[in-house]
Amino acid sequence: MDMDFGISNKIELYKRLTPALNCKVRELKREKINYIKNEDIWNFLLKTRWENVKGLDLSSMVDDILNLNNDELEKYVSNKLTNFDSDNIVKDEIELL
């Protein structure tokens, strides 16, 4: 992920994207999907969309968050919960840091 917009690390980027993540979580809750959190959306997009993208800008990331397919996200999180093990938890927490 190429961060070319004045943000030096993933924690800072996560903080900048928090309003969009919060908005998506509220949308999911209106759809009765209550178990997905900001971190789930963040990890999903890091792994599936942003990992190898060059020249990614903040507005594109916000767009990805807000227009994320809820079914895809639900499948990802459900799969994580189904295949729950301590290694996955540690990896996701490290990605945030």
C-alpha cells in the first residue's frame, strides 16, 4: 500500500479513516449485521483491496469503505469467526499496528 498523502503509518491512516469506518458500521447495524466492527472492515480491505495498490489516495479508500459489498464483508468475517484461532487474532492486531 502506497501512502502518498501525508500519512506516515497505518495507525495514523486508520484514525483518518475512522469516520468512514464508523459510518459503514452504522449502515451494517441498520441491516441487522451487528457483529462487524471497524477493525473487521479495515482488515478486510487491507487484505483484499489495498495491499498491493500503488498511488492509493484517501478519497478512494473512503469510497472503498462506504461502497463495500456487505455480503463480501460478512463472508470474510464469518469465515474468520468459523476458523477462529489465536494466530488469526494476533495477525489482525499486528496489522492494525
